[in-house]
Amino acid sequence: MIEIIKWFCLGLIVLNAPTFGLHAFGSAAGSILSALTFGMPLVYAILVKNVHILKIYLAIGLGYFLISGIQFYNGVESDYFSKFYKFLILVILGGAIAKNTSKKELFWLLIIGSSSVIANAIFFTDTYGRYSGFYLDPNAAGFICITGYGLSYGMEKGKLKLLGQFIFTFAGFLTFSRTFILLWILLNLIALKINPKNIRIFAIGAVVIILLISFSEALKLNVVRFNQLKALVSNEKVSTQELNEDSRTATWATFYDYVLDKPLLGNGYGSFQTNGLNRVGPHNSFLLVIGEAGVFILLIFLGYHIYLLYQGAYLFTSSPHIVMMTIGLFLFLLTNHNYFTAYYLILLSMWILTQIKQPLDEN
């Protein structure tokens, strides 16, 4: 019974059930799934008689929401409190779920999440041509795929590992997330340090690209991103203008003056989100934190993720997947500003921390 409830909680959070339910089936379904997502962890905590609080998340959450909330800039106050409560519930009750989730269990869930991207591309094609499955945003789906791909290097050799790597690669390329493609190449280069024979994994990428080229018309792939990918593969010149279009660095630059205006305590909640000081968000969680809550919370937030990278590198020999997943997490935070509301992201980062703490506690 306890295991079933744990799987239920994991599925709701990792597969982005509340947001997808709201989008696909309407507000009633979204509300029910949201209530289950934040209610079932309490049931699990009661049954296991354990609340595993990861204090660093409390510090980050309380610091961000309280400081930014005092200077409330934009948005509906009820929405602010709702997001605050949900974040606290997840970090207080979700630690036990993260701690008791095995690598194989998480691996399966990430396979399911990534498979939804493939299903989206095959059965629900659209004119945008960048697919996202349960996650509704190609870049978020790309994060799920690269997290699963990094985790695959912690799995035992076998058909499941190979199947997972193919699904994560195929789904990730279907998102046409530039961050995913960059990370996929980077993680494969790191994998060569584990074993030079891992160079064979690039064959999976070659197969995926052949499939994309073969079925590009049927899948209605995004023309601009697809042409960029073909040009890179064929070593052709890529348009600099196209590569710079929707550039993250250009978006970040529009927020720098606001940071400099109020560096200590930030500009307040909502100021660095859509329709705040700018019509779009900064697409950078670190920039969001300093922009809304100031430099002190940024130092905690940034320092914590540097700690994850350091400890992941320390454990590389025995657990290479930890640093791979952490690199994916860190670079995703540089391109996404939804950290405090992307609950799958929070749970996955909490899982990474529990994996780091376990061998350190044993030592």
C-alpha cells in the first residue's frame, strides 16, 4: 500500500499531472490532480511515519517568497500564497518520497515522461513542430529527457539502459531544445571518461537524426530548428541570425538594469515574471531570484547548486550519473525561470541531494 501511494505521488509530480490535466481536460481535472499532488504526500508521510525535511530548500523557499512578497510587485495575491504553500508542502513532505525512490523507479518514470513527447509528435502533430508531451513546454520536456539520459549512466548495463537512452535521445531531439542538444553532446563526452567504449552511444544520435530526417514531413518538425540541426550535421554554415533569434543572453540583458537598481532586496514578487517589469520572464532562475528577492537569497541559491556540482564531481567514480544530472539541472536553471512552480524540477533536484547525502553519511 505504501509503495503504491509513493508511486502515485511520484507519477503526479514527475509527469506534471496537474498542469497537463488542466490543459488537456479542463479546470475541474486540474484542480483534482493538484489537490491529489499536494495531499497524497501527507498520506505517505503519515504511513511511513517520517518527514525527511531538506532544510536548504526551506531556506531558499522561505527567503525567496518572504522577501519578494514584502515588496509584492505584480500578480494576484491569492496566487502568490498558493504557490508559496505548495512549495512548502513539497519540500517538507516530498523529502521522504525523494529519499525512498530508487534509481530504477525514477528511471522508469522519466522514460514514461519522455515517451509522452514521442507520442505527442506521432499522434498529436502541430504546426509549431517542437513537441513537449506532458510538460507543455519543449524546453521543460528537454530537461526531463536530459535528466533521464544522465541517470542512465547510473543504471546497470542491459536492454533497459539502452532502451532508455534511445527514448531520451529521440524525445529530446523532438523538443528541438538547443540546451538539450548541447547537454547531450557534453554528457556523451563526459561518458568517454567513464569508458572510451561509450563513444558507441553517438550511434544512437546518428540513428535518431536519420529518423528525424526520414519522417520530418509526417511529424511536421519545426522548420527553423530542423534546418539548423541538418546544417550542423552536414557541416554546413548555419545562419548566425537564426541562431541568435530568441537568444537567452539577449533576454537576460533586458533585466540587468532592474537588478542594478535594487540589488539587495530585489524588485518584489512578480517583477521578473511574465508581464512584470518586462513582458516576458528572464528565462533564468538565478536572475529571477536576484531580481525579485535580492543578492542574499541568490548567494544561497547559487551556492547550493555549486555544492551539488562539487559533490557530484567528488562522487563521479562511483556514481557518474549524479554529476551528469546536476549539470543538466544547472544549465536548465540558466534557461528557465519557473523553478518555484515546476514541481517536477524541485523533486528531481531533491532526489539528487538525497543521492549525494547517502554515501557521504555512510562515509
